[in-house]
Amino acid sequence: MSNNFILPSKVGTYLRRLDLDYSSTERCLHREIIREGRWYVKAGVDFDSIDGGTYGHHVTIFLSEETMGKIAFSRQRDVCSDIRADLNACAEKVANEYFCSVTVELFDETDPDFLAAIAFSRRPPLNPDALSIWKPGNIRVFVSHRDRHKASASLLATALAQYGVSCFVAHDSIEAMTSWPDEILKALRTMEFLLAFVTDDFHESIWTNQEVGFAIGKEIPVVPLKLEIAAPSGVLQSLQAIKGRLSNASDSAPEVYAALSEKLGQRERLQGPLINAFLESSSFTDAMDRLAMLQKVVTKLDEAELERIKTGYKINDQLHGCAGIHHRGLESFLSRCSGKKVTARNRQLVVE
């Protein structure tokens, strides 16, 4: 349902419009909140059945202590109300959607919403799901590597795909007839994590050093993967590195995913891509392996997620035709996580 919402993708544009207005009307505090903050939208958190259904979206603006300190606590609610009203004024032509609330919070690197938040920019924001370099809905990981090790990095990316992780590995992820420096910048601007594929020659490249620096500067989580003798250095030296082997880099996929999961920490964001990967299984082996991933990670399924699994199971013959996933407890897993009795019958999942 949320894929059909219009307003969440327009927040960046609306904030640029408000920045212009606040500059001209000398609303300095409001302007600083927008310019210095990072915003995050929770779509469809409110619903009213009037006029065929109207959905409300919540906007969180994360601020540094310096900027937050300029907002008197007694004024905080009014300032947020002002910004919400102004966002809705920008959105008046969009039917059946509105911004139901705006809040301000301090930067918090333990908050998954903060990690996914977008910094204000005068440039039009990029929609990651509209870029060919990422698989829509998946966790987005930029793999920083030396060119000579591209094949090993690509094998790791393939192994991570079964976890619902979309990896950008230049030049594999870049379509023909596109400018590869531009595509790399798009990937850097829209990544959620940077995976440093640390080989002995990693720090000899200006590209890898710049990529890591870009991530650090944007406060994007960085996961170092040490694959040879040389240890991560520079800004990576203070980060806990995963140890792997260059000859079998793909074997590190479970540990890399565990590190991503720990940093992301958001149930819906983690298991959504896993569900997608399971439903898109292209072989019986894929189906069994990806069910095993689901069983390790997922403890709860809401109605929408269960409905997605029912639909995907019905249309994918690699699922409803795979005896292996039933022998491995598909029905009991779905029943336990949904709180409803689920059985497989006539190539369909039946919920009782």
C-alpha cells in the first residue's frame, strides 16, 4: 500500500520550498531546523475512512544538540506545528494524504530511523527505488573494493542477495551507456551502509579512500571486512572488522548480514527484504535456503506480511511446488509468527 503514497517522496522538495519561504520571511529558527536537520518519514501511520480513505504521514527531523538547544522547550510543539502546517500547504493538491505530525529529535546513531534519515540538500533528492543500481525495498550496501578484486566482491554480493541485501559493486552494477562516476555518486548518496572490502592494497586507491571518507562524512555506518594480512587503517582502524578470506569472500555473508542487522535494528526494514527474497526464489534450493533465513530472523508477521507471503506462494511454482520447504516447517513457522493456523492446500496457503 505504501508504494502508492505520493507525499513521502516529496518531502525533500517541500523542505526546499519552505527554506526559500523562511529565508524571505526571516523565520531564522525554522530555516535552521530544516537546513541543519535530517528528515525521516513514516508513511501511513494515520488513517481516516472519510472520502474513501485519507492517510497521514509522520515526519521526524533529527537535529544536532547545537540546533536543538536553540529551540525553547516551551516553543517546541508550536515550531513543529508550524512546519507541519507549512508542509501541508505545499501538499494541498495531493488528494487523500496529509502530514499528520512533525517532531524534532536529537541525532541518535542507535535509532534506525536516524540512520535512514536524509540530510537537507538544495539538490533534488534521489529516490533509491527509482535507481537501476538498487533492487527496490532491499537494504542498500555500497561495496568499496579494488578493481582487481571485483570478482570476489561480486560473489559476496550474490551471497548477500539471499538475505534481501542489494549491493552496489562498480562496475557490475552500472548499466551500459551511463556515466560510471555519476552512478557511483548516486550510489554513495543513496546507500544505507558501506562495506569496506579490505585487501592489502585497499588503502592504496584514492577511490576507496574517498568512498570511505564520503560515508564517514555523511555518518553512514561502515562495516570493514578484512580479507588479507593488512588490517584496516585510517578512520577504519577504530571500527571492529569482520575477518574473512579473499579466496572465499562469499563465506562471510552471514557475518556481514549479522553486522548490518545489528546496526539497522529495525524489524520491518530487516524482514521485508528477506520476505521479498523468499517470494522471488527461482529454484527449490533458493526456496529452502531462504526459508531457513526467514526462520532465523523473523519472529513476528503482521497481516500485510502474511498476505504478501500467501500471494507470492500462490504465483511462484518454486514455492508451492517445493516439498522441501514443507518438510522444513513452512506452515508451523507461518502459524507461529502470525498467531493464526496456516496450512498448505491445493498450491495455496490457507489461513484459518
